[in-house]
Amino acid sequence: MASVNSSSPAAPVGSPSSASPTPAQWLRVNAARSGHWPRVAILAAALSTLLLLVQAWAIATIAQRMVIDAADFSTLLVPLLVLPCAFIARGLCARLKTLAGTRAGILVRQSIRAELLQRLGERGPLWARRQHSATLGNRIWDQVDALHGYYADYRPQMMLCALIPLIILVAVFPLNWAAGLILLITGPMIPLNMAMIGWGAKSLQEAQFREMNRLGRHFLDTVRGLPTLKLFGIGRAQAASVERISEDFRRRTMKVLRLAFLSSTALEFFASVSIALLAIYIGFSYLGHFSFGTWDHGLSLFIGLFILVLAPEYYQPLRDLGTHYHAKAEAEAAAEDLIPLLARDAVDGEIPPARGWRPPERLGLRLHQVVARYPGQLRPALDGLDLELRPGETLAVIGPSGAGKTTLLNVLLGFLPIESGSLASDAGEPLADLAREEWQRGLGWVGQRPALIKGNLADNLRLAANGEVDDAALWRALEQAQLKPWARALPRGLDTAIGEGGQPVSGGQARRIALARAFLRDAPLTLLDEPTASLDVESEELVIDALDRLRRGRTLVMLTHRLELLRLADRILVLENGRATACADFATLSAPGGPLAYLAQPRGLQHV
């Protein structure tokens, strides 16, 4: 679990890195996630280049024999048959290269997105609540997707920029060293231009991501606050604000696109000039003005045409790299935001590895002088708390707002590391020695707002199960939570979709689904946060009956202010300003002079 003592705060499994990598380093390291697909893409492109040599030979041979040699048609059969075969084979290679690159990008995105979601889970709900959901959504989806072009296109193209020109130079230099020298000298002009444009593209892409985050946050806040905006009659003004921000985002997008088009135009210009230089040399050689570079065997039509067919393909990998260079800038801008989220040292401290700990059938806790503080807060939320929770005991926790009740649950759940003190099981085993996942397998949870995932009723129940469970176990849990009649009446029973887009679920029914999960999980320690809050009388009675069954044989810690639940508790812990002011049974605390004495009066409240 998350460490719950001062020496070992919460962290994901694995040692933290000593220093954050640069975006370029991070992108290179994560290339291993793409498997063998980049090599397949490179091999397909290399094979296509070799087929290009065959294609150029066939074209040059046909022209030489028809125009210069005036050869018989029978001598053209071989190149005429080879030429369409080379065309078709090159098309298949291009298809394979595209598919392999796409598959590489998909694998990297899936892997990084899965790790990102794991990291968010390791940080826990306390960290997530401090983040804007639109920003997190943008990073999980848009910024991870921004990595695709880098791994699918840019990285394989980097290798091809060296491999393909080298193959062509090896073919050209033995025929004409001057043509090879022209290719060799003019080639670097394209990546040099590409690099200069790329410097500006990265800064524009970073600004674009920031603006996208801002637009997402603004739009989500507007949607969430729409009822309030309409109530106060400022919906139109807010619509104008959204329009203004959207227009600003459009202008920024057009700046990025203009730069991309400028890059492509510049690359085409330099490639065209380079090919023109080569064509001028060959043309003037045919006119007799140039007599160098031929290795003393002259410049035939075959040689000149062969070189001219290869020349565009010599520059094509460099042009493609320039076209994909914006993908590198986009990926590096996305990596700037993803690195802090994925870094193992981003989650406070370090946790021990899993060591096979299994929850006992009955579990108690011992807290000694526990101090817990939220990040950025001066005053501790728990200040020197001492508590011994006996196995099988039901403990109710009460206190005014800000007393530390929710903080106590966060500490027990492993989401908030403690600053000092100690927390151990009743057997004396420090929880700091346990991995977070191991500890949480021994916990059940019932919150005020139970989360219903998209799926059917069975999916929502199995969410909490420790291992595989059959339908019979699901029906038993529903029966214990007083939900079996409702589930029987559903159109498809356990297979009925519930929640958004499915069968509507009331607040009381959602609370009892959470209780059914707790029965199904059968954890030795169950934590509950206001299990009857905001329920009608009938739903509250059903929940209380279910809680009475749940507490048998289990240790329960529940935050509540309801009198009926206080009477279920073996002891009641009273918190104030993070300190325990009293801890005893209901009879003792409600006796004259006790903190709950007013409840014993004839007009005692039902809500503490």
C-alpha cells in the first residue's frame, strides 16, 4: 500500500529516476514499445528501393534499345515484363511500410496510455481532485495520440534517410562520379532547411497544446455550470466568451498549419533545384560542353536516364522526413507534459514491492500519534491521533466539518501518506512494509457517490470482487444488500445495462449496489463514508438493515452523523481539529455530561 509512516511515503512500484529525461531522450527510450514493426517498415522501404533500381534499369534499357540501338522488339521483352512487376511490387512494399509504421504507433500509444492510467491510479483520488479533468483528458487522449506520427512515420524515416540515399549513391557513383557528387552535396540542404523550420514548429506546437488545454477546461467548466449561467441570465455572454476563445484557438491552429505548408514548399523547392542541377549537368554533357565525371566510358542514354529516374527517389526520403518533422515537434511538445505524469518519482516517495501478503479473515488496526497533512497546508489534518481498532469492531467517526474524518479514511485507504507516527495491523505488522495493492485487497469501500461504470449490473458488481465470481454469488450479494427484488424486475436481470445510457438508478439503489460490492468483496476491513447521506426514509432503512448484516464478522469504520448508525457502532470516535476528543460506546457518550448527551433528551436530534 501507500506507505503510512514518515520514512516511506506512497509511491508506485519501482525506484524513482534521478533526473527527468529530455523529451527527445524520453521519446527514444519509449521506441522499444513498438516491437519489431519499425524494422519491418525499414526493410519494406529498403526492398522498395532495390526494386526501384530494377525499375530504372528497365526504363533506361527500353529507351536505349529503342532510341539509340534500334534493336529488335524481342530484345525488349524482358524489361517490358520486369517493369510492371517492379511497379506492383513497389506498391506492395509501400503498403507494408505504411501498415508496419501504423502498427508501431498504435503499440506505443496503447502502452503509454495504459501506463499513464496506471500512474493516475497510483497517485490516487486526492491528487486527481486537484487536477482539472479536461486537462487530464487532454493528456490521456490528445497528447498520447500526438505521439503516433513520431513513431509511425518520423523514426523509421530517420533510418531511411541514411539507407535509401546510400543505396542510390552506390548505384550511381560507378556510372558517373559527377552525378553522384551532385547528389551527395545537394542532399544535406533539405534536412538543414527542415531543422531550421522545425525549431519554430516545436514552440508553436507547445503553445497549441497549452491553448487546447485552456479551451478544454473552459468548455468543460461552462457545461458544468450551465444551469447556474442560465439561472442568472448570462448564458449568451458565456457563449460569446467560448466563441472568442475558439477563434483564438483557430488562429493558433492556422499558424501551425502555415508553418507546415511552408516547410513542405521549401523542401519541394530545394529538391527541385537539386534535380534541376543534375539534369543540367547531364544535358550539357550530351551537348558536349561537359566531359568530366564519366569514368572514361562516356555518358550514354541508358546511364543518363537511369540516373534521372533515381534522382527524385534520392531526395524523396529527405522530403518525407521534412514532411514528418512536424510530427517530431508535436511529439516533443506532448512529451513535455507526459514526462512528469509518467515519472516514477512524481508520486511521493517509494513503496515496497509486493511480497505475497494476504488479508487475514479478521483485521484490526493500531494508530499511534499519527500526523497527516495535505500538500501545501500548514495545519495538519490529523494531529497526534491514537486509536486501536479491534478485529470485528464497528467504529463510527463523527465530528464537525474539517475535523479530520475524511482524512482518516484517506490514510486508511492508503491515499494520503502520514507525516509521522505509525500505523500497523493488530498483529503488529507495519503497513509501511506492504505494497499498496496488497493492502487494498483487504479493504472494502462504500462512498457517498458510488461510481457506476458503463456496462451491465453484473459488470458493476464484479468490479469489487477479489477474483472470479459466478452469478450465484452476485445474486447472494444483491439479496444481502436488499436489491434482489429490484434486480429480478430488470428487463435482462444481471445483464441489464445500468447508469448512463441504460436502466436509471436512484441514489438509494446506487448506494445499495455499493453495499452489494462490499458483500461480494468480503474484505476484513470495510470503510464507509456517510452511507445514508441524502437518502429518503425508505432507502435509509434498507441501507441500515444491509449495514447491520455487513458488520457481522467484519471490521467497519464509517463516517456518519445519523443516530441510527451510531447505535449500530460498538464505539464512536469524536474528532475535532484533527484530534480525538472522545472514543467510547454510545451509552457512555450520550450519558449526562458526555459529548452526545443531548441525544438522550426527549427532543434529541436524529442527525448529530
